[in-house]
Amino acid sequence: MKKTLFSTLRFALRMTLPVMAGYVFLGLAFGLVAGTSGLDWWVPVLMSVLIYSGALEFAAVPMLGSVFDPIGSLIFGISLSARHLFYGIPMLKKYDGVGATKPFLIFGLTDETFSILSATEAPDGVSKKAFYFFVTLLDYLYWNFGTVLGVVFGNTVKVDLEGLDFVLTALFVVLFIEQTKTKVGLKSGVVGMAVSVLALIFFDASNFVLAAMVIMTVVFLAGRRVIGRE
């Protein structure tokens, strides 16, 4: 049992290395931004622990310094995180029978974690349930570690933040390349890119993400047999 868990942890660590590179630096950027915005050191740390949504955390920093608008903040938060609904539903079947770790797996499901779990099959000697848990846990720890580093540096040294926001884009590019190495991933990737481009053409830049996610869901549901056929 111990050998199986160790093998699973080692495999999960290897698969999450690209996420670690992105999350640590992106969390560092968030910690720096929050730490230099006048917030107490514990606020960004608590946000990373409880919210665990990079886009929402970045957006919340200026909101915390403005006039409190609970309704507007709620609507904005739901709109910004609506994509989680679309890739969260397909994971329910994978998470069937995982036991007591299910609430944490649902809470810790991010874009990058979903990318790994949906595209990676656990090899022999690796427990699927433990693999799901370790990938989710490792990604969660990467983000929080980066946030703590950012808060520490933000309160001690002056850092030029220009260019740090590109880390997230670079991380998505790496994950996309990894997914296209399989036939199903390649088909899904091509469809996703085509739909995103069309949504950007017909919708403005501030609304195309939600429109693209809705269209992708319809396309993938309608063509799941064709896309999923090896």
C-alpha cells in the first residue's frame, strides 16, 4: 500500500511540474500585487486558501479597496468563474466512488487540474483515486506557496511587476500542447480553438469567453461520439 501511494505521488508530481512552474510564479505575482496594494499580509493568504481562483483573486484586490457592492461583486464573481460549471460536470463521473476526498476534489478543481485529470490515464501501479487527490493537492499547495512568497517579497522589496501576468498564458499553452498529444485531445483542441476564434469575432472581448464555453458545450455534447472515437 505504501509503495502504491509513493508511486502515485511521484507520478502526480511529475505530471504537475508544468502547473508548479505556472502556479508558483502566478501566485507570486498575486501575492506581490496584493501585498503592495495596502492589504494586510494575511488577507491574500486567506484568499488563496479559501477562494483558490487566480482570476477572481486578482480581480478582488481592487474591489476590496473600492466601495463595497455585495450584489455587484457576487454577479461579477459568478460571471468570472462560470467556466467551472462547464468542465466541472464531466468530472462528476470520474469522481464517483472517491470517498471522503470528493469535497476537496470539487473545491480544488481548476483549469489546469482538470486538464491533467481529463487527459492523463493512471498507469499500472498507480491508484486512480489517490492520483486525483495528489494532483489536486499538489496544485493547491503550489498556488498557496507562491502567494506566501509574493506577500513576503511584496512587503520587503520593491519589484517591477511588468510581464508577470503572462505566466498564466504560458501555462495554458504548455497544457494545450500536452493535450494535443492524444487523438481525442487534438480533436478537442482544434474544436476549442475554432469556437473561441468565432466567439471572439461575433462577441466583444469582454463577453466571448462565456459565449465560447456555451458553444463548446453544445458542440462537444452533440459530437461526443465523433470526437471521442479513437
